[in-house]
Amino acid sequence: MHLPLICAACHGKLSRQTDSLQCLECGSSFRIINGIPDMVPPSLEEGIKKSILAWENINYDYDVELMKASEERLKAIDEPLLSRVRGKVLEVGCGTGRLAKPVVELGGEYMGIDPSLKLLEKAYDKGITSVVRGVGEYLPFPNHYFDTIIGGFHSFRYLILEKAYAEFARVLKPEGILAFTLWNYWSLCLHTLSENVRALKIPWMDFSPFPSPKGEEVCNDLVWFYGEKNRLQRNGFEVLSVLSTRRFPLFSRYMKWQSYWHGWFGSLIGYDVIIICKKWKGVIS
């Protein structure tokens, strides 16, 4: 399959070599490893480098670990994202390509990108060949190429979102859809507290602090929906809807994942917060 690639560093044109792609403008060289283009730029922020290293060094079976999340929960997250699929679809943080098949079944033309070559090789072994190694902050794709971008199961959690949103706006067509999910910070805090109390662990609260300052490792758990909405608007997106999986640590046995709270209030009390956006028609990135 032909992959529509440009230089991730300078957006220049690429020349195909035997086992690499060479940028005709900045001279950057990108390897092709086991059929997968490695489009990670040669120069990156320290936080992005740490994130890539963490994913490359995982010592567990990712698919097995992912399935520890209940099928009901995954379905509750996936369905709102997949309902927006159309045209050329990019999954950012695609891992082993779990969403490739449903995207194609819905008529989408699938492309996946992930920082972990280890996970992408598993996707490739499954027959999912339209995958690229890279990061969301530096996408190796032409302007206005995709109709839809999705981020399944919290794949945006370690992105530098300000940079990533700008890149998403660049590669999306006008009125293109961005659909993704983040974890609700407050529900995670409460979940950690309740688990620690149950385990008689002291101190009860040992949850990680708010996202780190710029340039350091980030963790994008949703603290306040309007802050994220403003950030999306700054980068040319209109938020169409926000919904949260209806799960609450203290009452989890009485609530199913496959139901939602809607709106900003739901984003405070739900668990998985799903945000659906549209690129403004007049925005030319």
C-alpha cells in the first residue's frame, strides 16, 4: 500500500532509497524496518523521547494487558469514536491496530501511527500494513489529507497536546473530525483512594500530581473540561460533544460502562471522557 508520507521534521518531500526515505529539503533520513517506515524525527523534546522509550521497553503482551479492561468498557469508548469515522482515517497511538478492522468495516481507509515499533510489528504481522512509526506531535503526513482522526483508549495520555492538536488541524481537511478519549483525573484520584483504603494502605492518597510543566513528561488526565475546550479552540477545533462513561468507583457494581453522562458536568464525574470535535471550515493550517 502506498503511504502518503512527508518529512516529519520539515514537511519536505521524500525520496525512496533501498531501505530508507530521504528528505530532499533538510536531508533527514528515515529507516524502513520490516516494512514499517520509521518517521520519528531526529530531534525531539525530552518528554517525547522518554515516552517513546517507555513504550519500546514494555515487557508484557500489550494485547493481553489491554483486554484486562472489560469488553464492555472498551465498547463504550470505541462506539462514539467509530460512529464518526468517514473517509481517510488516522488512528494516533494505534498500538497493535485493534481499531483497524472496525474502521475498514465502516468504510474508512485506515492509517495508524504509534511510537512503538514493537507494537507496530505485531500489527503488521496481523496484516495491518498501513502503519507508520511516529509521534502525534510531528505527523509525517501532508496537509489536509485525512477526514477523521481518532485516539482510542487514552492513546493521547502522554502527548504534548498543544503541539498535537496543531498537527491534527494541519493534516485534517476542513470540517474533518477529531474524536478521542482522556481519563478523568478526579475519578482516577477517587479510584486510587478507594483502592488504597480497601487495601489498608497508608498514606491513602499517593496519586500522581497534575500534569508536569512544559518540556517535562506529561500525563493528560482531564482536570477541567473547559480548559481542554479552550485549548482545542485555539488550535482550530469546535467541540461538538463531550460524554463520559458512567462509572464511579464507590458505586461501580451498580453502574454499567455502556451508558453516558453528557456535557461538562459529566466530564467531572464520569470515568472515560470522550471528546468529539470538528475542524473549523475556515481554518487553513
